Amino acid sequence: MNILVINSGSSSIKYQLIDMPSEIVKASGLIERIGESISKITYKKSEEKITAELPIENHEKGLSEMNRFLMHAEFGVINNINEIHAVGHRVVHGGKDFSGTVEITDEIKEKIKSLSVLAPLHNPNNLIGIEVAEKIFPKAKQLGVFDTAFFQEMPEKAFRYAIPNSFFVEHDIRVYGFHGTSHKFVCEQAISFLSEHKWPSRKLITIHLGNGCSITAIKDGIALDHSLGFGPSNGLIMGTRSGDIDQSVIFYLIDQLGYSPQEVNNVIQKQSGMFGLTGYYDLRDIQEKAKSGDKHCQLALDMNAYRIKKFIGAYASVLNGVDAIVFTAGIGENSSIIRQMVCQEMQYLGIKLNTAKNENLQNGISDISSDDAKVKILVIPTNEELEIAKQSYGLLSE
Ligand code: AMP
């Protein structure tokens, strides 16, 4: 069964055509700068990569251009659009209503729309992707996979904020969590890897370190706690987001320094994190600068690793122990420096890194823990698209 996975943003669409259940990626790519005078489409089939620059005025044109590639006589992978059996859509916010994958209906679209207040940068664009795909692939089943769904089984003591009950009851103010598709994917990968290696896999801490960063405590495959909350700026230090910050700072900025709420939001979401501390967006640059003696960059790395360590300690308590920690996403998969800094001086928990293995990852899943460690340290490449395809296929096979 061919499942087209779509991640629709404001000016871009990421796509993958995946054959299920074989999990073979037939084609993948990216449509960028939608709405600008010159847009770009990338199409990849096996090792072949084609890019084209052309005006793509809207998402509908974008998906039509993608179709031209998918059905191209020379490098296409399907003969007609009816060979796309289902479209799996990434939807960032499912609120408290969605704990699993659903087939899209008018009612579901209304729900996604109404949840836009909680994810104004994402849900409206996800919805555009759905509506355009319905038009372009009228025969395909449309399915929604929610980033928040993995956290819906979290216990109430973990997802509630200690503010008056009415805010929860009347306004649904609570922890929702983000990156759930990634945490779920690496969790399942870890469980099967650990089981194959006869290692316990009940208590996991998954650490997603990309532009956005989050950490999850997982017991028996169920998320028990998570560092992102009502919005995506809590917890770990991220590319441009502050992570945990005392709310008094916000009021100080407003009351004493004259910032508007929008300006404060902009500071916390877009000008903070590693960028705010160093002036650089990409961790590779920060690592390079730190190496050549830049104190701000070194401090930012220290703060970043320190924050992750604190969460690992907290989540080891939540789980009453830990069988494995998992690093994933752009930084988690690629930065041996961050992994090394996080795992340093964690022997009390049984976390001990094998430095050589940390520097030389295997293809696929790498176990980078030392032989005498009590906790496995795994690096697992995340694959949110495959997770969406798996969940879509799972629902359609029921
Ligand atoms: P993601 O959001 O998962 O795509 O992660 C993007 C981030 O991963 C980028 O901002 C980089 O900081 C980081 N990254 C990617 N490759 C590397 C690398 N080789 N070393 C360190 N950081 C990396």
C-alpha cells in the first residue's frame, strides 16, 4: 500500500511516498518558499535527487508539482494518482481529543481548526495540507497523526499545572507535549533493539534534540512525563527558545522594562536559547567557536548539557530507575560533544559512555554505552514520516 506522508508548513511541504508494510521509501522531497516569486521543489528517488526552481503560488500548486515528479515517465514511481492509497498528515496539536491516528472527516477538520488557538503557527498550515490533499487525491483515505497523541496517557499529576482548577476545567490549560511522533518512534525502536539484545526496556528516557528539544520519561511504552508543556518553549534549552524560565522574568520585562506581551513572546521563542546565548543558530558553529575559545559558546554548551542532565535525573526518579536513554534528532544524532557532556559524571545512575563508540556511530541504531554500564545509551535516528506511515497503515489495517 502506497502511503503519502505530508508535513505541511506555512511555506513548505515535506513529503515521502512510503510502501507499507515493507517500509520502503519510494520517493521523498521538499517544496519550499511556497508563495514567493521563485519556489523550489526537491524530489529524491533512491540516490537520484532532482531540484527545480519555479513559481509555486500555493500549496495546491505545490502538491500538483510533486505529482508531476511522482508520475514522471522517466523518474516517477507511480503511473497515476490512484496508486496513492492513503495520505498521512502530520498534525501538530490534537489537544485532549486525539490520543491516536484518525481518519479525517469534516468534524475532525473542525476540531483541528479549533485547536489552532493552541498551535497558531502549525495547525492552520496542517489543515491547508489536508484540504489540498483531499482535492488532489480524492480517492485516497486522509489520515491525521497528532504530535500530541503520545502524551495523552500521561498521568494527571504530570500534565496538570498548579494553578486554579478553573483554568484546566474551563480553558484546557495543561501540558500537551510536542515531538510525540518522534518520541514514540524511537521508543519503539529502542524496545525492539533492547529486547533483541536481552536488555530490559521498561524504563526509557528519550531525548529529542533538534531545533526544538524535549525529553520524555517512558514506562512500558507509555509517556509518564515530558518537558514541553502547554506550548513548545518549556524544559530544555533549544535553538532559539529559552526552555524553563522563572515566570517572574516575563513580568519584569513587561512591568519594569516596558516590553509588550508579544515582544516578550518573541524574545522567549525566537531570540533566546542557544542563539540568544551565542548569536549562532546552528550547533555546529557553536561547537566550532567553543573549540577555538569562545566563552559564550562554551557556556551555552555547558548550560545545554547541564539542563539535559537535570531532566535525566528527574525522570530517573519518575521511573524509579532507567534501562536506557535514547538520543535522537539533528543534535542528538550528530553531536558527539553534547552526548559526551550529558553522559559525563552520571555513574551514580549507571550511565557510562564508551567514548570511541560515541565518536564512531553505526548505521541505524548505535549502542554507545560502555560494557560495564547499567544503563544503555542509544543513538537512534528519528523518522517521523515512517512513524506516520506506520500509524496510518495500522489504522487502515484494523
Ligand atoms: P532537526 O530540528 O532535528 O533537523 O535538527 C537541526 C539541528 O541539528 C541544527 O540546528 C543543528 O544545530 C543540529 N545539527 C545537525 N547536524 C549536526 C552536526 N553534525 N553536529 C552538531 N549539530 C548538528
